[in-house]
Amino acid sequence: MAIKPDQTQQTIQTLWSRAASDIRGPSGNVDSVIWEHAVRVVHLTETIMAMPEVAHHVIDRVALTAAALYHDAGWILDMRDGRITGEALLLKRTTDEQRERAAAWMTTCLADVLEPGRRRLAARIITECNDRTTHLLEAQILADAENLDHVGPQAVWFMVRRQLAEHRSLDEMIANWQRQNQYGYWPLWIKESLRFPSARRMAEERWKAMDRFMEDVRHSCALTRDE
């Protein structure tokens, strides 16, 4: 399944172009919620691949990139089928069924881009990334990348969207964050959700940056109430 470095890069560029044309909502426009998340996850997989505990392993970068680009496509398919609205995208954990649908759809979409063996591997990466017991390294990398995107200042976007969907206020979001800190939610979440030590350290840095951001928001809201 090995291909030359220059062929690898060319194939990956093709994957990016194809995914950008595939990750579209019912209107035919690129769905920014799923697409922007996929872009961040791909870049995070590349960061994880360079981490000391991972870098010495042989990793199929092409299959991993394909999986990272399409791993949440089940949400797009659900929206196209009318199961959900755009406001619900990524507000809950992606289900095993959605992973299965994403893997099957990706296999079809990339039939003229990747050879069968690599498509099967990419599909397996997607379907196993929810499985904490998987021994497939690429699936472990994708899972850590997925979880890393849910912590840090950029993850506030998910929090705000969830608050709006549930008709909750900014004050309620801040109060919920303070409760999480009070009960040590994030350190425990990082410990249980991230496999690789370097990924855990990165998550801790992101959480601290997120905490500083939320404290600034809390302070700004307090000033507004005092006026």
C-alpha cells in the first residue's frame, strides 16, 4: 500500500479537493460547521503524528487524512435525510451509526481516488475511532485529534452553539464552566479522553487557554451588569 512521498502529497491534495466538494449540506453549499471541524482535526492528526510516542511508528498518512476529512460526514447525511437540522450539527457525541454511515459514504466518494485497500483502511479508522479498545494506531490518532478539537478557545464555538440551541444565556454558560472547574471536570476529561501523553499535555495547555478566555468573558459580563 506504500506510495512515494510525492505521490502521497498529490493524493492528499486530491483528498482535500474532493472532501471540500462532498461536505455540503442540503442547499449544496459547503457546511462550515462540519468542514471547519474536519480541517482542524486533519491538522491535529498531523501534529499527533509528529509527537515522540507516535513518530517512530509507520502510519498510513493518506488513509488517516481521508478518515479525518470524512469522519463526521454522518451528520451531513443525517441533515440531508431530514433527520436533523443544521443547528444540531456536532452538539452531541457522534454515534457509531453515524461513523458507519460516514465510512460507507467515504468509500463510495473516494472510489476513483484511493485503491480498495486504502479505502478499507480509512473506513476502519472512522468506525473504530469511537472504540477505546481499538489497537489501530490511526484510529487512536484520529480519536485524540477529535477530542483535542473539543478543548481550547476554538471550542467555545461549540459551547455557544449548544447554548443557543437550548435557549440558554451567556451567564448560564459561564456558570456551567465555573461548575466544571469546581468539580475538576476538565482534568478528568483530559485523562480519560486522550491516549497519548503529549496529546494530554497539549489538551491541558488548551484547557488553560480556554479558562483564561472564559474568565475574560465572565469579567466582561460582570462589568456590564455593574454599569
